[in-house]
Amino acid sequence: MLPAILVAFIASFPILLPMMGNISKVGILIFSSAFCSILGRELLNDTEDKDVDRGYKKTLSSLGILSDRTIHKISALLIFISAIALSVIIPTGITGIFLILSVMVLILSALIIYKDEGTRGKMVFDIGIFLVLITLAL
């Protein structure tokens, strides 16, 4: 789990760099959302790669510490937390509409993953993250 946490932290940390010295609530929420969504996806990837990772990489899934179903539930919870963090910062106008759509897609992906459908849920999650990135670029 530690490698997944490190990947999530390192991948989401650049969000905070432009705000050094003046970190805002919005910045913390975006960082938290990115961290949770990346960690959730990393955990899903670990369940898919467990056969390859055995003897090479120690993950919760490859070591058999947690079942894939439990890891999917943890991943779904992390993605749901990510969506909630984003929903707190919804602006007005067209950007707000896109962000609401993005949050809805992320919540849908969390529900699909929770039902133990990791591959399909991951595809819906990727669409949700794509929508978030488009929204933040607006």
C-alpha cells in the first residue's frame, strides 16, 4: 500500500506548488481530491496486476492481505471522497455545470467499483477524471 500512497502523493503534490506560501481551502480540496482519486485508481490497478506482482512487488492484493472485493470497496470510498471534495468547490456558470457532471460521473464510477466491477468502473472513472481536467482547463 505504501507504494500506492507514494505514487498518489507525488502525482498530486504539484497541485500545491503554485500556491506555496498562500495555500487556500480550494487548493487543499483539489489536492485532496487528486490524492484520493489517484490512490483509488492505483489500488484498482494493483488488483488487476496481482498475478504479475507476486514475487516482484508487495501490494495488498498480491500478498493476499485483503480480498479484491475489499480493495474495490476501499477504492470506491476514495473515489467518492474525491468527488465530494470537488463538489464543495463548484463555481457558477458553465464551469460549474461541467464540474457537477464530472462529480456525478465520479460518483457513478465509485458505485460501479463498489459493486466489484473494477474494469468497467475504472473506465467510467477515467471519463470522470477527463471531464474534471477539461473543467479545470476552462
